[in-house]
Amino acid sequence: MQPDNLLSLKDDMVAFIAGHGLGRFNGYITDEVPTVVFEEEHPDSWKDFVEHAKAAGAAFLVMNEVTLEKADLAALLEQMRELEPLGEDSAELDEAEYLVNYVGKLGYIQLGFAHQGVMFVFEAATEWYDRFQDLVDSVTDFGSIRGMLVDDHDEDDD
């Protein structure tokens, strides 16, 4: 069973990384760089990942974490309520409102290291964080589509 807060996992990672003599700094590895995502084979796969980093000669690991902030959830809810097709009786809106139970909890961790021009990445996320990201993506995608439709309609009026 996966926990709904990755804080203890983060603490374990920080100690394990330091115990292997590796440095650590905060950063986020974007999709714009060549990346290999480490596939989890067992709950402690992240330890294998850290050991691979050390074996590859990495001096440090990049670490990123995301805690659900009240303001982020409020922004999502506001955007969702502005979308006409959803309305107030939307299952997606209910799901987003339920996420208030996870405010202040750590939902995502990313570890990474560079080796021969490629970033190797390990990611861990809770189920609620994955759902939050899905909702954010759908609102963003729908907003982009709606924006394109509005722009097309405005051009037709010219």
C-alpha cells in the first residue's frame, strides 16, 4: 500500500544519499533534456537508483518535491468552476474538492543525476498527486482549446 504522504520517504532518501557520500541540491529535471526514467521494481528501488548514481560517478543528485499547497488547490478549483461544461455537479469538481484532505502533504519526489549527457530520473508519486496533476492538465488543455475556439470566433467576426 502506497502512503498518502511521502515525507518519511523523502527523509529516508536524504539520509541514504548523504550516507553514500553524495551531494544533493534542489532542482527539477524537465522533459526538454534527454531523460531515462528509472522503473521501480520494488518499494526500495530508489535505493538501487542512488547506488547506480554513485557507480556512475555522480557527485550529487538533483532532488525535487511537491507538497500540495492550499493556494494551488484553490487555483485549480477556481479554474474548474469557470469551465462551462463542468458545472457545479461535476464528478471532477468533487474529486478536486476532496483533495483538500491532502493539503500540506508531500505527493511527489523526483531524484536525478546526469551521466554522459543524459539525465537519469527516479520519480515517486502518491495516487492523489497523480489525480491532482491529471485535473490540472485537463483544465489547462481545455482552457487552451477554449482559447483557440474563442480566437477563431473573434477572427470570424472581423
